[in-house]
Amino acid sequence: MDTEAHHTERDPSSDTDSSGTEEGSRSARVSGDSVSGDAVSGDAVSGDAGPEDPGRGPSWRRTALVGGLCVTFLLLLSHFVIQPFLIPSGSMEPTLQVGDRILVNKLAYRFGSRPARGDVVVFDGTGSFVREQPEENPVTGLAHDAAAALGLAEPDETDFVKRVVGVGGDRVVCCDKDGRLTVNGVPVPEQYVMLGDRPSSVPFDIVVPQDRLWVMGDHRSQSSDSRDHLGDPGGGMVPVDKVVGRADWIAWPFGRWTTVPGTDAFDAVPSPPAGAHGAGAHG
């Protein structure tokens, strides 16, 4: 019986082996899970710590690049094609209001066309309205020019916006016996003039030289224009080659988003007499 009992006992080594194998299996599974988890974690760490993709720079760099390209495009557009201008005064009311941002068509007179009576133009008044270019700090001047080119600042002190009333050879007189402005002897019905304003409180009788323009503001009582520079060099006449462009659109504010209205006030005005070259003011 002792022998049978001895034979019926379980071999300790079997228990150990079996237990060891089971525990080993569990350890292996646990170890495997841990390794697998570590491997995933290791990949994530490796991905975060890896070299930055050169094609994916910081977002601020892309934003700055896009912004710089946009500004460059707008500056080129404003220099050659369409330039916004901020209206700083009421000299062109009611056509243009203070704070309006107009778009000036710089191609309007580039291909043989010339300013016509009734056009609203922007021009450089150096030599006609302004005797000398005012001196300015070059850095602040560059910043101002860039802002003005985008319509974000007032235009240069030498830039003006007025309406063309007389072109080369025209005789412009104010006023006739009925108080009207005449061009080449024909009265001009100036519906665009500010309500309540006279055509001019300053009498004048001038003949516009060739390649020059006689310009006036629509708000006659508030406009400093060709009338105020009759005694200056050039007699208040603006050289055609100083015209920046024609004001064609009002872009801002949105409530006034429209084209600059044209006029038929000069339709009945005849061409100047053949051979008329203009000689300035008449006495």
C-alpha cells in the first residue's frame, strides 16, 4: 500500500513543470502585451521626435508668405492698373463724399485716349497746384506711399481729384449774364455741382493751352482748384501727362458701392476752333 500510495502521489517535478509552464505562459502573454504596448508607444515617441517634414513648415510662415504675396500683387495692381484713393475732403461733393475710397483706372488714358470734359480724374499737382514736392522722411514716406497705394491712408499732398471742365484749346468763361459757366460759348448745365453753390464766385476767362486741363471741384465753394492758381506758374492748368487716371468706381463704403456717375453736361459743347492753342487768361 505504501508502494501504491507512493505511485499514486503526483510527481513534484510535474507540478513544478506544469505550474512553471502555466506561469511562464502567463508571463509570456503579459510580457508580449507589454512589449506590444511598448512598441506602439515607442513608435509614437519615435514619430514625434523624428525630423520635421520640410514640406510642412510652421503655419505662421505659410501665412506670412501668402500675406506677402497678396500685398505684392495689390501693390503691382495699384501701380499699373487700378489704384484705390481715399477722399480726404468734401471738395467733390456730392459726387464723392469724405471717406469714400475710389478706384482709379490707370489704363483709361494709356492707349491713345485723353481726358475728356466731365471726367473725374486724379492727378499729380506738382508744378500746377503745388510748386515743389514737399520733403519727407524716406522711411515714413515709403510706408505712407504703400498704405496710400492700398487706399488705407490719405493720398500724397500733391495728389488731387477734380472734374475736367476744359481741355486744350477750350475757352472757359464764368460767368455769363445768367450766372452760368460756358465752354466755347455754350452754357454748361452743371447738374453735378453741389446744391446751392454758384458755378464760381471768382470770375475768369481763360483759354486752355494744348496738352493742359482746366479742372474744378463739384463743391465749388469748398474746392481749391484751377481758379485758385491762375496767378501761379502754369496758370492753374494741369499737364495731361500728370494725370494718374480716371476715377471710375466708388468701392467703399459698401452702401455707396457704385460707378462714379458720368455726365452729359458737355455734350452740346463744340470742339475748339481749329488752330486754337490757348494763351492763358484773357483780361
